Amino acid sequence: MRLQPEQIAPALQKGLAPIYFISGDEPLQLGEIADAVRAAARNAGYDAREVLVADAGFSWNQLTESSGSLSIFADKKIIDLRLPTGTPGADGAKALIAYCGHLPEDTLLLITATKLASSSLKTQWFQALDKVGCVIQVWPLEGADLIRWLQQRMQQRGLQAQTEGITMLASRIEGNLLAAAQEIEKLYVLYGAGHLSNQQIFDVVADSSRFDVFKLMDSVLAAKVDRIFRILSGLQAEGIAAPVVLWALTREARLLIKIKQALAQGQNRTQVFKNNQIWDKRQQLVSDALNRLTDNDLNSILTLSAKADRQIKGRQQGEPWETLLSICLMFALKAKG
């Protein structure tokens, strides 16, 4: 059974499932959902807990052994299984399928994992977990979802704010819910419960935005110029190495050239995207960029990228970050002629 993150609390109140599988790349939501499951299990008498980490040296026999033994101090146990890579591998897949086929009594299996690849959703081990347990996938919050989350988080602390103030908070902590929770705690400590003015939020909240290179690439493909300026400045301020940004930009340009050539040869767009691992929401971003940029545009981007590379290595005068900005804008601006 699949649940949305906001559905887990009422589901836990109705009763416990034998297995909970929680995956995603948003640490705060992932941790809080796992904490809620553990708390509900403790309230139901699951007093013993064993943590298993399926890293490189892990033996999946440990899961079988753990599920077959109970603590002398408790009748019920939580097996807290961590999947750092997001996938159990061949041995783990067999172990999980076997576990789901013979669920041990008085044992709750809690599995936490990083973001799953879309291909994992079709595997037998995932479908086995989905059939007998609860699956919760956590996604980074954006737009209206992020605003709603901030409002709910503030209400839990007895705080209210105008929409403008909450939007301001969202723009400052975008992509980092842990920073958002910390800033809300800071506002509560300073001002206590009650209504917050926009100025109070502005004065207190630090710029904790977590900008990364992949978000920059999405903004470049979407031609969001204002956002490009913000993210690129954030990357530079955070000390991200210029070669990393350049690598991402040149990789994107070469990928677009490769896709354009395949499409020009009459290949099916869906298959071309699949062959180049263009999945889900990035398909529209890539399509927009393909429609906007000509072959000459993309070749010009690579030429300017070579200049940025020489500047980074000290072989040509100029500020590489300014050249990186020019490359981003060449991606974003509509092709001329």
C-alpha cells in the first residue's frame, strides 16, 4: 500500500503494518516519518530495536537471523534496516522477497532508503514490500507544496504570518527543509507564539537556500534567467568549484547535441530520451531546450565553455564565473534568427 507523507500519521493511528518502506532524498521528511513509525511501534509494545545497515560488508543473513530471534527483554521487536544505496542488490532482493513471503510474528520491519530509481518500482522485491506493507516516497517540496508545509510547521509552533512573509521564508530556505525547521524554531524562540510581521521574518531568517548544480541545470533548460542568477551566485558563495559547474554545463550541451542528431536521423523521441536517461519531469525541460536552441547555439556554448576552461586553468585572462554566467544565459536566451 502506498501512502503520501501526510497520510502516515492517520494511518499509524489505525494500526501498524508489518513493514514500512520509506525512500527519498529529503532528509528531514524521511527522518520524521521514520521517527513517527518508531514512536507508534514503541507505543504498541515494540520495545526492542535492532539497526541493520546494508552497506558493502553487510550479509543479508543478518535480516533472517534478526527476524527469527526476539530479545529476552521484549516480546516485540523493530528491525531498523537502512539501504544507503537505495537498492538491496541481488542478495537483498531475494532476502526481502523471502521475508515478505513469511512475515515473522511480533516483528516490525522499518526500511529507509535514498531516492529510488524509477526502474526499482517494477522489481519483485519492491512489489513484494508494496503488497504486504506501507510504501512512502518522499519528494523535495516546491511551490505551493512548500508554502503549505511551512504554514503547517509554523502552526505547530503557534506562529502565524502573512502570505508575503511565508513566501519570503520559502525563497530563503528553498530546497532545505531542515534549515526551514531551524529558522521556524529560531522565530519561535525570539518572538514566541503569535503573529509574525514580514519585517520580523526578514530580519531573522538567514539565506539558507541549498542550491546545487542540478537545480542550475534545470533552470538553464527552463530558461529561468532570474533563477539562474540566484543559483549561480549561491553556488559561488558556497565555494562550489567552478570546474564542477562547467562540467555540468558542457555535459548538458553535448547531451542536447547528441539528442538532436538522433532525432534528425528519424529516431523515435521517446526511445531517444530513454536511451539518454531523460526521465519524468526533465523530459519537458529537455524538449523546451531542444526547440529553443539550434545546432549553432549549442556549438557556441561549447566554444565559450572552452574559454571558461582556459580561465579556470589560468591560461587565459578573465573571471571564469562571469563566463559561466554567459554560458548559462546562452542556454536560456532564445536563439536569434
